[in-house]
Amino acid sequence: MAETDDAEKTEDPTQKRLEEALEKGDVAKSQEVSTWFLLLGTGLVVAMLATPMAENLSAALKGYFAHAHAIPVDGPALKDLWRDTGIRVGAIVAIPLLLLVGMAVAGNLVQHRMVWTTERMKPKLNKISPLAGFKRLFSRESLVNFLKGLVKITIVGGIMVAVLLPERDRIDTMVFRDVALMLPEVRELALKLIIAILAVMTIVAGADYVYQRQRWHEKLKMSQREVKEEYKQSEGDPLIKGKIRQLRAERSRKRMMAAVPDATVVITNPTHYAVALKYEDGMQAPICLAKGVDQTALKIREIATEKAIPIVENPPLARALYATVELDTPIPEEHYRAVAEVIGFVFKLRRRQGWRAGD
């Protein structure tokens, strides 16, 4: 079943999937790249700081060895001795340690941006499950790491032999030399080893990073079903969105119909279009209160008839207004003259009906 699921994951991970992985601390990371940076930091310490650090340590500790018999170590004196020694040694090795810590951080930052998460610290049952541990032990990734370890041991061992074998005679005589004379030679040999290992580890780290990046990308791939589900979650279910649009349209239609009784005139194309306009003294232009076609137009005409609102048949004007005017907005200027004639006719009709009523 797991193989079937992996086979179905043919789609590249979406940006949302990548961001979720980053939030959980799941990033593409090669341990070999971090090791390379630590080796580089070690090389810098040996090349630039080893000599002054050795001299400072020698100066700081010389007194202890020269006057060891006179140093009190009873009671509080022992505590003070440890404190003073710790402060002196700590001050000397602080810069090399900070450099190594900085290189370790840099080894991670070059692979991915900084991530703050507690997800990796959360207790999970599969971490203590014997079955899950057995599966991890014999997984493909474990096999790759095992083979990678063998390759690294072989490479480093070969480099050590290649670098140190020509120096075997000099190494044999080091034990008989003064420490002050021996340390520069040890530093020289250490630098040769580190440079040779770095040269080879550059290739190993680069290849491992490409492999880890590809594995991480493959692991985050999605099936078409997962892509669709994510789209639904982020954009909303199309059925629900359609239902929401339908409800909004229905509410808008009800508000529109409720405004029809305030109309001054309804302009219609007898069977298809109806536009309800409102105009009062002081208005710059008539406002569209309602418009519709077919059943909506029929409903507008029914309300207008019920409320004794004049209905004027003007098919070209009705179609033009329906196409160009929005609800609750003034009509466009190009329709001023035609609408003014209609409203003027309505006002004349109202005055005539009022005069007859007065009779």
C-alpha cells in the first residue's frame, strides 16, 4: 500500500506544502556539508590560532607545573584553583570555539534558512516503537548512510596513509624532540591532512547535498488527490463557494425588489427587460433601483403595477440601460436626454391626474 501511495505522488509539492514542511523543521539537509564546514573551521583554527593558543596556554599553565608543590589544594583553595584555571583556559580557547560554532551554524544556513520550531522535540510513539525502529534500521536511507560511512572511512583512511606514510621517519623521531620544536611539525602535518581531506570532502559533500535535496523533494511530492484537497482548503470547496454566491445573489435580488416601490418609473421591453429608475428634485441624474430580465423583469413589472408606478415601454432604452447602468448608481450621461423625456412624460401624467382628481 505504501509503494502504491508513493507511486501516485507524481505532482511537485506546492508552495503551501513546502512552507508547512519548513514550519515542522523538515528541510533538505546534508550532514556532509556541515562536516565540511567544521573541517574548514578546524583548518582555520590550526592555521591561524594554534600557535598563539599554544603559547598562551603554556604561559598560563607554566606556573602550575613549576610550583605545583606550593599550590594549596585544601578546602576553599581547591575551588579557587579550579575557578582561576577555568577562566584562564576558557579565555584562551573561547575564540577557536566560537569560530567552530560559527562554522557549524554556517553549514546549516547555506543549506536552508533559519528555522525556529519545537516540532522535532515533541514526543512521538514511532520514535520508541521497536517495529518503527527496525524499519528505520533496514530502510533505504539507513543503507545509504551505511555505505556513505564506509566510503568516508575508506577515503579518510587512504588520505591519512597517503599524507603520513612519506613522513613516517620524521614521525618516529618526534617522541625524542623537545615539545616546543615538535608542535610546529605536528601543526604542519595536521594542516596537510585537513587540506587533503577537505579537497575530497568537497566532492562528497556536494554529491550528498544533491542527493538529500532530491530525496527531500521526492518525499514532499503530492498525489493529484492531495493537490485537489489542498486547493479546496485554500480556495474553498467549489460547491460551497457556488452556494454562497447563490445566497448572495438571492439576498441582493430581495433588496433590489424591496427598492422597486420607491421608483419613479419603470422602463421596459414588454417581455424581456425592465429597469426601475428613481428621480426627485435636486438629483443630478436618475438612479437605477432595480433591473432584470425575464422572470426578474416580470416581477419588477408586477410590483410596479401593484404600487401604481408608471410603466413606460421603450425597448431600445430598456436594453441600453440594462447593459450600461449598475444598481444604486446614476445613469450614464449618454442616456440623459432619452430618460429625461420619459420622466418628463411621467411628471406631466402625474400633474394631469392630480388636476383631474382636483376636479
